[in-house]
Amino acid sequence: TQYSFKEVFGTLVAQKELFDVVAKPLVEDLIHGKNGLLFTYGVTGSGKTHTMTGSPGDGGLLPRCLDMIFNSIGPFQAKRFVFKLDEKNGVDVQCEVDALLERQKRDAMPVPKTPSGKRQIDPEFADMINVQDHCKAEEVDEENVYSVFVSYIEIYNNYIYDLLEESPFDTIKPKWNNCNTPVRNGDFIPPQSKMLREGQNHKMYVTGCTEVEVKSTEEAFEVFWRGQKKRRIANTQLNRESSRSHSVFIIKLAQAPLDADGDNVLQEKEHITLSQLSLVDLAGSERTNRTKAEGNRLREAGNINQSLMTLRTCIEVLRENQMYGTNKMVPYRDSKLTHLFKNYFDGEGKVRMIVCVNPKAEDYEESLQVMRFAEMTQEVEVARPVDKPLCGLTPGQRFRNQAFREELSRKLELRGGPLHRETEEQSVSEMLLQSFPPLPSCELLDINDDQTLPKLIEALEKRQKLKQMLSEKFAKNVLSFKTMLQELESSIVSKENYIQGKLSEKEKIIAGQKMELERLEKKTKTLEYKIEILEKTATIYEEDKRNLQQELESKSQKLQRQASDKRRLEARLQGMVVETTMKWEKECERRVAAKQLEMQNKLWVKDEKLKQLKAIVTEPKNEKPERPSRERDREKPVQRSASPSPVSNAPPVRLRHRRSRSAGERWVDHKPPSNLPTETVMQPHVPHAITVAAASEKALAKCDKYMLTHQELASDGEIETKLIKGDVFKTRGGGQAVQFTEIETLKQESPTGRKRRSSPSDPNPPEDAADSEWTDVETRCSVAVEMRAGSTLGPGYQHHAQPK
């Protein structure tokens, strides 16, 4: 399985490289007034705590973040207690006097609550914070002063505990051992869980949490190490020191601009910026059947997995809302972990996650779940925080003020004036006296000295003249300054009036805009309510649409099946109609042929009678035919009709069977029950044939040849047998079809001569009647029946009324 991430680090990656890529941008944002959140997530024993804390000689992300912060703001830190955090997640600025009182009160306490930078570093963690990189942030605002506050909490069994809280000794309720004797071993009372609150700026915070002001990396890490010793760690089979709680180390950076002189911090609270960086070491996800957890360990694992599942659910809902435009509620309140960092996911800062993976084969399934969740979190887009402008002095003002004070001190030192604080507080008259020329020596050593006094008088006169000049110049300057002040005051009054008018106009505009804004807000709420109703209605309609589409698809499929069944039935009925039509056409043709033959025979009988009657009428009356006797009649041969009988009187012969040319193939011999056995000489015989009275699909499926025996009456009244042959092949639908290829006709004829005696006549007929004694069908029929192909009166029949 392949997963893609923004950055992938190997097993041998250095802590510095990981810090430069992941945590350094978050520290820079912290110094510039933005919030940040950094997670370490993974299976138990995958190295989350090592990544966050580090090891001796190689510090992790947390000490490197602290080192970078103090390297960047070191020269610009405010004195201790100038910034003071309130109980509502805000910050205030105290004046120097209040801050000094706070410091004196701190120094008077027997146990200081904040660490002092003068104490010796604990050798247990000295190697972890000994970072030699000296990493610094770029573009630090040098006109601001900064102060760092740290706090350390843990989320254990979905309860929040303060790891920096100073718990007193339990002196009232001693603990009892197995021997029912009290034991005082210095154990602390279990700490009270803390509550989550939402501050005035709508940010979540932990109420009553200890926040310590620190001034160096050593102090900050000492506070962290003190809380780390209280963190809940228990042995499991997967990890000897498995973290059983989520730890959150919060770094808050307060910054405010200096005043115009660059000496004191501005007291306006709106100019203070408070940014926060949260470093979270999540507890490892694990399966209890592998850790063999029991009792409290089992309950801890359940709460850990529940909080991580809530985190995953929140990420999934955020992703779904962003991808599909839905507005599902994110279940932040289901877990203290997600509730605490709700603001980060709503766009109050950047969020980074470090996924730690253990290459052990036993962690394969858990690692797959971790990687799948971590890859999905990349698709969630957290809104970019709005940059808050930091109000401060003009860049370089602090250094210019400092340089001015240094230059002033240097000039006073050259003139012999004081170099201490009194120099800055001396009066204007003293500075004026120092600018006068120095007095000569006034000591009189001789009574006749006439040079000292004139020199002193001359110096005093010069000083008097200089004083008069300075006083005149001062008076002129005062006058000009008064006029300038009057002009400035008049201009200020006019500007104030103008500004007041503009302000009234702007206030009216603002009032109108507020009313318009309220109206638009009401309209927006109404439209939002309508949109919500429309979305619900659209959801209902979409559900109905899906149901109707499914019903339509099922109905269309049913109609298609019915249409296909109908087409098959139509094809079947069409075949039956065609077959029935052909059957009845053949039956009609057969009946018509039989009727025509019957009518021809009747017509021939009538013609014979008419001829005989005509012969009787036309013969001479004087000639009377002899009446033969009965014996003579018996000797007479039986008069025979010239019409051939359907059954031949030929002597019986032994039947011979003619072998079909296609005897090597399998045949279907179709003989209808109406066929008559003709018993002719050449009778067709096909071996291995299936003889059927009606063609069936079962018989056709077994054979590849087909033969139909069809009988009909010929024009001479004899039975004519036709053998209709064809090939059998399979159709696409799985049926059988016959393609006719040959028609073989069998017909029998009388072997006697064509001409016969028509009737007994005189033994000595006349010459003109010689031909009338012998006649045939042609002479006896006045109407001929002739077979023609394509006749509309029947198959092969067409009548021509041609008298012979």
C-alpha cells in the first residue's frame, strides 16, 4: 500500500533537520503573533516522546523551540511581572512600580514559584538543552518587548490535570498500609481535574492552570522537566515506559510596543499581542490483546483509543464538509483533546502533525490505520489565520533614543558635569551657568595687586552682557513661541471644529450603516433559515428522486423483458401463421385440384354420352344393329375407360429400393399420415433415418438432413410423389431451421400404348370412319388441362378453353 505525505524522514534523520522542516516555521509564526499546534501521532513505542523531548546530547523539538524563542527575543525581553496573565486567558501590562512590588514579594517567599536563572542547571536534563545551533527568527520587531509564559497539562482518562500545580502534603488523611498502620511517606494528594472554558476572544483555555513566566531556555525546560516527572507513565508489554496520557506543553508569548521615549511599555491593552504554541505528545494507539492490559491499564487504553477516535471523527467530518459542501456539526465536545484545540481547526492557527511509524512487523495493522488517518488529514484545509497588525514604534526608534542618551552623557562628561542620573535631572539655570565663560582666579595675594579685580570686573561685565543678550533672546523666543502657540491653538480649534463636523457626519453615516447592517443581518438569518429549509427539502426530493429512478429502472427493465417476450411471441405466432397459411394454401390447392379433376371426369362422361347419342341419332335408320346374344356379350371384352386409373394393373413385381445419394448422413424422413403407399418400382430408401409424421425440434436437433414426402394428383389423374430435401442448421436463438435445396419427383405411368379403342363398332367401318375407332384422351377431351409454372389458380394449373 502506498501513502503520500508532504515530507518523509528516514530512520537516521537528525533532530535538527526535523526541527528545521516542521517546527521552525511554527516558532517564527509565534514570534510574529500567530498561533500554532504540533502533534506527534503513532502507535505505542514508535518514538513520539523521543521526537518531542529528545535524548541526552540531542534535544528534541521542544528544547529547540524554546532555544530559538529566547535566542530571538533575548535582548528585548521585558522585566519580570511587567506582563501579567489574567484568569480569562488574557494578558495585562503593569507599570514598573507594580512589577517591582511583585518581584519583591516573589523574592520574599521561601519557595519561589518561578525558577530563577541564577540557580544551577539540573544535570539530569542539562545535555538536552545544550543546543549549539543558536537558531534565530528573522525580522523580529525590535521596538516591542516580549515575555514568555509556559504551562504543562495532561489529559488522562478524559480529565485535565495541571502538572505544574504545587500539591501540598496530605497531613490530615494519612495513608494506611497492609498492617493497618498510618504511613506518611510524603505522597501528594491526587490533583484536582481542571475545567475547559471559552474566553472573551472565543478561545478555549484551561481554568486555574499554572502559567510560569520564564526568561531563559534553562528555566523553561526546568519547568517542563518538573511536570514531566508527574506525568502518568505505566509499563505495558509493548513499551516499558508507555505514556498513558496526552501531554500538552503550551508556550505563550506576550508582546507589546514601547512608548515614544522607548523606555516604558504602552499601557493600552488593545496593543498587546498574545500568541500561543502548543506541543502535544499524544498517547500511543494500541490493541489491548497485544499489551495484555488489565484493570486500570485496560480502562486507560480504552480512553486513549476513544479520544484518538474522536480526533479522527472530527477530521473526517471537517474533510466531508469541505469536499461535499455539507454543514455537519463537528463533534469537538466528545473529547477533551479535540475540545481544547477546537480553535485551531476553525482557523485560529497552523496545525502540523508528525506521524511516527515503527517498522516492527507486529505493528503492521496498527501502522496501516495510522498512515490511512494521517494521509486523510492532509485533505483538510484549515482556514488561514488573519494577520493582526503589531503596533510599535518607528523602526530603529529604540536604538536612536539610546544613542541620544549616550551622546548626552558623553558631552556632559567632557564639560565636567555629573555622569550619573542627576545629570538628566539638573535645572535649566545650572545648564545656563555651565555655558558661561569660566571666572578668573579671585584670590588677592598682594595689596598692590591691580590686575585681579579688573579682570574679575571685566569677566562679570561680559557675563552681564551675555545674560542680557540671553534674556532678550529668551524674551523674543517667548514672544514668538506665544504667537506660534496662539496660531497653533487657532488652527487646532478650527481643525477641531472641522473634525467635529466630519465626525458628526461620519457618525450619521455609521449609524445608517449600522442600521443597514442590522437589516442585512436579519435578512441573512432569514435567508440562512430559508436555505436550511431548502436544503432539507432538496435532500427529501433527492431521496424521492433516487427512489423514483430506481423504480423507473425496475419498470423499464420489466418493460424491456415484456417487449422481448412479446417479440419472441410475435415471431413464434408469425411462424405459426406462416406455417398455417402454407398448410391451408396447400390444402386448398389440393381440394381445388381434386374438384377440377372431378369436374373434368364428369365433363368427359357427358361428352361421351353426347357422342354416343350423336352416333345413334346420325346413324342410318334402315340399318339396325344386331343385338348380340348374352353369350356374345359375355365374350366381349370389358369396355375400359380411356382415363387412366390411379392404380396400375401392371403385374406385381419385386420392389427395389433406390439408395439416396446422401445416405451417409443423418436424415429426418417426414411422411404425413395422409400419404398413400404407391408401391412403385423405384421406392426411395434412406438408412439410419428418423421417420416422423410431423416435424419436431427434437428430431431436427439430432440430424443434419431433412426429407418431406408430398403427394398430389397429376393432370392425368395419377398420384405424383415429390421428395422435398433440405439442410438442417442451428439458429442464433438455439432453435433449428431447414433450408430446402432439392425437389425430386416420382411419377408412375401405364406401360400400355397410348391409343385405345374407344367403343365397339362395326367390323367393317367406313373409310371415313377409320380413325374414329381408335381414340385417345386428346380426342375424347374437348378441353385440355395444362400445367404452367406461376399460375394463380393453383400450383401448376392453368385452363385453356381450346376445343379439339
